[in-house]
Amino acid sequence: MGSVQAPTPPTGGCSLRGQQDWLRGHFRDRYFWADLSPDSSPDGVETLDAYFERLKFAGNADFPADRYSSFGTTTSFNQYYGEGKTLGYGLAVSGFEVIGYPDRPLVVRYVEPGSPAARAGVARGDRVLSLNGRPARDLIEKNDFGALVPTASGDQLRLEAERGGQTYSLTLAGEIYSLLPVQGVRVQQSAGGRRIGYLQVQSFLSQAEPDFELAFRQFDRETVDDLVIDLRYNPGGLVSTGAKLASYVGGIRKVGLPYAKLVYNSKNTGLNQTYLFTFPYNWRGVDRAYVLTGQRTCSASEQLVNGLRGVGIQTVLIGDTSCGKPVGFVPTDHCGNTFSIVAFESLNARGEGRYFNGFEPQCRLADDLSRPQGDPAESLFAAAHYHADTGRCPAGSQSSQALSFAALMRPAQRPRTEQLPLGERPVMIPR
């Protein structure tokens, strides 16, 4: 289910020129912006990476430049999106938040359960002092967090960090470990007596789907009034998995309505397809969902917000503006690499899309890295409780109305500034 599209037979072998020629044809056929991009020859281009960058859409008055298309090894791609595993150390830091501010602390924002970092006791909120001997200030100034991404099992990361005024040092070894895409499922009662269900979804991998059912059966048993979906670190994944979660949120009342329509370029209109809200089980659904968002809420995660809004489910966003990626890929293998080029755009049941500036939160709040996600006192989750009780954003947040779709469709200029491992790259895959 998670493997890439069947390999396309090489037309010129796997020499550099053969791969470049294949890539040129792939872009001319499948690229969403094929009609808007020049057909560039590979003559004189000495690497596949350089030619790939040359073929990417440079942007115009209607669309931003392509900052999404990429490629990497098919082995790692299938391992992540097929098996639900990744090679890593298991910790992520507050890169977006400190770029341009070298005096700000670099903080651990997320630790993957079961990873080397988790087993060693690294925790969200720990202040990073150095990575492999390089001070945090230097990492921030150079925007270089590549040390957090091992290239092979056994690679080592020397971490010096601080917690509660106490410094600690340890060495982590990179390894392949299984991911846990759904975490923190619980039901809590707000100060006003509303029962609020919470689930943290780190990625839309197919491995998440059984946990969706377990979570919503619990929400059903405990008769939740509102739902909080934590997507602040979710870069996306499979459209089918996002549609499954949306179907649980919508319940039996939304069955058969369009969730997302994928629209391809003029050469591939026969590939256009619509995902529907399906019947998960006899669950009534909710009328309102709170979604915790940030700059890393991307692609299939934004598609979830757009899909829920398209069928009239009230979505209240709390946190920061999402990344702005209403387009997706049909990953294709060639000569051992998987090429993920933008192939389609996604629209909801009302035909709304092209939110390249991202979705603005109704309640703008900074991520609270001092507390675990899902802690009742953590700022984003606490804001959802407060809004559920009062209909208002809490004091200290910047209350705003969501941007109109006309505003969201303006080309975005915000760059991606953080080096991202495979599991944090924006992805929307029609599977």
C-alpha cells in the first residue's frame, strides 16, 4: 500500500544522461506545471540534482515557485511510507523558530517514542547546547541541523543539552525503528464541563488507521462534545489515511460527501479522482473540531482541514500558520530513486484550494515547548479547552478570522528554512 508507483522502464539506461532524459520526459508528462515551465535541455548539466532543480517551476503571478518537489532513494521511501519505519536518532528541534535569532535557545520539540533519543531519556523542552561539538549558536547562524539526520545505521550524534539547570551529554546511534503515528489519545473535561477528545497525529501513514478506530470508539464511549486533533508536527502522508480520519470526525452524517478532489494537468485529466467520506462505524461525528497547527502542519494535514471545512464541519485552528502546500505527488521509481514531483492540486467539496499562504489560526499562540503535547496546561491544548467553553480565544493570544480563500490563493513567498528528514517533508500521496 505504501510503495511507490511501478517503475518506469529506463529509456536511456541509468547513466547520468539516461536518467536526465527520463526525468525531462517525466516532468513534461506528469508535472502539474508542465505547461508553465520551459523545456530545459540537460546539456552541460553535470549532476542529476542540478538538472532536477533546473526543471522545477520558477513561479508566476498565479502560483509560487515549486519548493516541494524532491527525490531520494526508493529504499528509504518505501521503508517510511510502506513499512512505517525510519532511520534516525528520534529527536527534532525548534529550527523554524530560531532561524535568524542565534541568541534564542535551541530546544528539543519532539522525541519519537521507541527511538534512540527516547530510550536515552531525551525529552521535549531540553535545551540543546551542541550537536557533534558544534554550539547551538553556530547551528542556528548557518541554518544547519543536518547532524540530526543519520545517513546509515550506526552513525553517531553527540548531544550536549540542559534540563532544569543541569547539563547532560550523551551519544546516540542512528537506527531503523518503527514509527508511532497516533499518540496521546485521551478524553478530558474542560473547566466548563465539556468533554474533549484529544489525539496527536504525527503523520498520515496507513499504520495510523487501526489507532483511529480505537481512538474514536473511546470518544464514542465517553461521549465527547468536542475534538482536538494535534497536527502541529504533521507534514502529511497518504490521502487515503487523511480521508479515513476525516470520516471518523464527520461520522455517519457525512458519508458519501466529497473529501478531496485531485486535479492533474491538462495531459492527465483521466487521472482526476475524488476521495469521499466513508462509513467508519455507527458514530455520530462531531460538529466542531479544534486543530492544533504550526509551520510544519503541511500538505495532507492541510488537506484534512480543507476537507472538513468543505462539508461544513467547524474547524478552529490554534497555533501558528500552516505551511501552505495544496498540491501533491505521485511518487515514481527510476533507477533506485523515488521522484516526487508536484502532479496535482487538491480541492474540497466546495472547490476551494490553492491555499499557498497556509491556513491562518483563529487563535494565534506560540508552541509551548516546556510541556508535553496534550498536557491540559500546555498553551495550545489549554486554548482549545478555553475556546470550547467560551467561544473565544484566551487572553494573550492573537485572535483573528481565517483568511478568505481569495487571500489564501496569493502566491506564498515564505521559504522552507529547516533541513528536513524524510519523515518531516511535506507530502500528499494519492493512496
